[in-house]
Amino acid sequence: MILLFWILAAYGMTSILVWGSIFESTRSWIKRHSKFFGDLISCTLCTSTWVGFFLSIFFYSPVQELLSFNPYWSWFFDGCLASGAVWAVNALVEHWEHR
């Protein structure tokens, strides 16, 4: 159950950072001042990877908990997990929106 909450938290945080109106001015400022970070904050897969790193390091690491990996490796794989999970949730949301 905690894995589901972790995935939903990653999806929510990514959605807020990439599409949320509350960060619109911050995103615009970042895009004007840095192509690299502007591209990163505009990409769902890119942002969700970093969100996964953040959640893993500061809150909970599903890979370390479930597979007993070394913390450094688990942080990396948690970023991969977040990216894939956010992509999958986003694909489902877009599918339901276009019905």
C-alpha cells in the first residue's frame, strides 16, 4: 500500500512541477535562464526521475525496502521507478480524458 502512495505522491509532485499553475512563473523564469533546466522542468519523464530521487532520499525508498539494495543503487532505481510509474499513470489519465 505504501508503494501505491509513493507512486501517487511522485505523480502529484511531478504534475504540480510540470503543469501546475502555482509554478508557472517559476517555470517561465527557469526556461528563460537555462535551456537545460527549462527542458528538464518541461519533461514529465525527466522531472519524475528527479522527483523519485528526492522522495527516495528524503522520505521512503521502495526499492531499498522491497529488494534490500544498497542505498545508492536504490536511489537510482527509485528514480527509474518513479519515471516509469508516472508515465504509466499519466498515460491512463490521458486515455480517460480523451474518451
